[in-house]
Amino acid sequence: MSPTSLFHETMAEAIANEAMNEIVQDTISPMPFDATSLSLRTQKKLLSKISSRAVVKHFITEEAARLFDNFYRFLKHYYSKAVSEKVVKNMIKIVMKLGLLARYDQFTEDEQPQLTSFQQQLHTLSLTVISFGTVPFSYDRIHLLRLMQGALAELLPIVRRHLSEKSVGRIQMVFDHISKPAVLDGLFNMNSEHSALRDQMLSDLELLIDINEL
């Protein structure tokens, strides 16, 4: 991994430790004492003791890490370094928390339709982003925002049932920053200075779809 990567070991440790330390505390109400919740708590404790870099890899593929890296570099053209880092860190924390909840079947049967709907909307959004980034003059900001808002509307109720308002705030913060017209227009402008970076991100996005991560 490149030494200039956002995901060098020091930052990976910080992100993983913050996320893992919040997993159990971040639930809205105390978990009932049962085998599943105990397993979830135990997993959290075990993960906190092993290499934090390994923790990140446990939930985030190499392709996703590269995508986050490049998205961070892109965001720095529109926001300060600190804000760009915060956006990406919030994205990583949510991915890790949802990944752990899914791994231990914390989503109820009643939540499955909404979870499936979110996954489908995220898949459609990803395909649309790839299309807008590769087909000249296809970019439609209004349509893209509609898809983003639809995915957000499906995700927030699920998160509210399992995580704290702090996590809800993180998701909203990410959405607010990546949905700015200037950011979206800059990303999909075929003649922009970000075209090489965009192409790298789209390539990794396609790989994530191919390996059924999106």
C-alpha cells in the first residue's frame, strides 16, 4: 500500500479503534442478554485487541480502501483537509458498524425488505455514477440527487433503530458534503482536472460491483 495513502497504518488504526469502541455503546438501548448479542460484544472486544489494520481489512476490501483514498483526494479540491478526512472517516465508520451488525444478524426479519431496498438503491446509484462518469453528456444532477436521497431515506430508519443519533448525524454530514452541486458537477465534468482521479474511482466502483460488494 502506498505510503501516501489515506489508509496508512496510523490512520487505519485510529479509524478502526474509534469505530470498534463505538459499536456496542452506539446502540440506542441496551442489548438483551442472548447468544447473538454476547457474540457481537465478544467480537468487538476481540477486534479491538488485534491489529487495527486487520480490522479495517475485515470490513473494507482493498478496492473499497482505494476508492475511499481517491475520494478523499478529490474532496480536498472542495473542502479543507480536515473536513475531507472527516467525511471519509464517517463513511468508513458507518460501513464498519453496518458490516458488524449484518455479520451477526442484528437486522430483524421485518427490517429485511427495507434493507434489501437500500441495497438495491445503492446498487442502482453505483451503476448510475459509473454511467455518468463514462458516457459523455449523460450526467443529470437532478436524477443523481434523487437517487442519493432515495438511498438515504431507506438507510436512516435502519440506522436509527440500531445506532445512536451521532451515527445518524455522521451519515447526514457525509450526504450534505457529497451532494453539493459544485462537488457533483466537478466530479462528472468530462473536461475537469479530476478526470484521471474519477476514472480510478469508477474502476474500483466497477470492481466492487463485480465482486458483489455493492
